[in-house]
Amino acid sequence: MTTDANVVLNECAGVLQYCQACFEGLKAYTTEDGRIVTFRPDQNALRMMDSAARLEMPQFPKERFLDAVTRVVKANAAYVPPYGSGATLYLRPYMFGSNAVIGVKPAEEFQFRVFATPVGPYFNSDAKPVTICVSDFDRAAPHGTGHIKAGLNYAMSLHAIVEAHKQGFDENMYLDAATRTKVEETGGSNFLFVTKDNKIVTPKSDSILPSITRRSLVYVAKEYLGLEVEEREVYMEEVKDFAECGLCGTAAVISPVGKIYDHGKEIPFLSAAEGMGPVIRQLYDTLTGIQMGRIEAPKGWIHVIDQEDK
Ligand SMILES: *Cc1c(COP(=O)(O)O)cnc(C)c1O
């Protein structure tokens, strides 16, 4: 454990020259009954192992990952915001190649670290629907690294997001790079659509980052709400036929999409005027209810940080 947030590295470090780095994101928060918990951290551990394998980094063991997260939260328990505030303690586990490498090859030494920082509520009063545009840039190549949480996926999306913001959009919708006909995801969240007859549809692709929030929402839709769910390829052409659209990720859980702009064509969704559409609202309320301890969680989803044995 260290209180020093600075990392000193050789300038030839693998992370600085060849971007050999991956990360995770999760939050610690206070439930209704006053416990400090994290949500499905085992899934973050497993995903980081997948990211590491693809980047020729050692797979940090799941048990050690969970232990590190637990210890960081315990040490920062005073900074975990209270129940009802909507604020959380954001946790960022990450790993990078740290020794000097000059030929193009994987590093031999790595650092695994976790930092924590309190973050405010994602939604201030109510969920304001976001406006997104179909990007002319690609996020992930077929057979590339779109399915892992690598910093390099973000480095190349920065230009696209700055451009989108300049045009007044909140986010980019990326299409599949090979045919540019299928929906992938935004820079940092997965799509979830609702059909007019209340079916959930979520895009399936090897170059989408498998969002833990999206997978949890799919489970909630099936097992708690009795909704039908289709995980399949979603064509851009059919997006106009969906009733509701949301973006899934740890930060917001699910944020409603008001409009998608596809090269001059405007595609509106039910959420536009009244915040979240009804089905996305139900999904949001149920999953946040599970997270906050108001609704019984599936086994293993809530990881309690025991504060007695500090
Ligand atoms: C982290 C991330 C998500 C969201 O994943 P969660 O596990 O739900 O936080 C979605 N897309 C990309 C590209 C990501 O990096």
C-alpha cells in the first residue's frame, strides 16, 4: 500500500512506447443497510485476465485482484460516500509493462496497481437523455483488441470524441469496421435497445467490450422482469424501429439515448422528452435496487467489504 500517486518509470517502459497496459473500472458504495460493497468484482478480475493474455502480460490472479480491491476500499473507507448520495468511490485497477524495452516485444516486468477516487452521482436530478452520432471513425478492428479493456482502444478514440463534442454530440456510435452496417458500441459503453413489443435487443460482436453492466442488465431483464432478450447482430438499418435505446456501463448503469444522428438523419427514441423510457426505467430501477441492497441480489453479485477486521 502506498499513499504516493506518482509512478517513476524508465522512459523506455513498455507502457510509454508500445502502450502495453490494460485497466478495469468498478465502484465501492454504501448500501441501504450501511454496508460498503463492490458489485461483481470477480467479473472485473476475470476480464482483466483476458485483457492481459491478449496483450502478452501476466494474468494477475483473481484472488489477488479481489484482495487488492478489498484492501484499497478498506484503507479508503472514510471516502466511500453515504447511501442515498448517488456518489461512489471509483476504483481503477490497472497493469502496465514497466521495464525498459527497446525492441518491439512484451515487457518482462509489470506493475499492477489500484487507485481510488470519490466520484459524484452520474445523474444529477434525473437522467438526461444523451444525443449521439454515428461516427465515421472506427473503434475496433475485426480480430483486433476491441473486446479487451486496453488503454490503446481509448487513445485512438480521443480524436473521434473531441470531434463529436465539437459538433454538439455527447457520444459516438461506432459501427463494425468491416462493413459499417452493424452497431457496435460507443467509446465506453454497450448498447441496449428495446423493441416496440418490449423485447430487449443487444448487439453481439467479437469486437465489443463485454460490459459487466450490460450482462447484468440482460440477466435482470430475463430473470427479474421476465422479458425476452436477443443478443445478436444489430443492423444500423433497423435502429429506427426500436422504441428505446440505452448505454450501459459502470458509471451510469444505463443512460437513456434521446436521439441518434446518422449523417443528417435523426432517429428519436421514447426517452427524448420524459427522461428514461418505461422499460429502460424498469431495468435501471431493478439493477440499482439490487446494487443498493433494496432488492435481493443473485448469489455472488454483492461483495461485502468487511470493516471489522481492518
Ligand atoms: C468499460 C467499458 C464498457 C463498460 O463496461 P462495464 O463493465 O459495464 O463498466 C463498455 N465499453 C467499453 C469500450 C469499455 O471500455
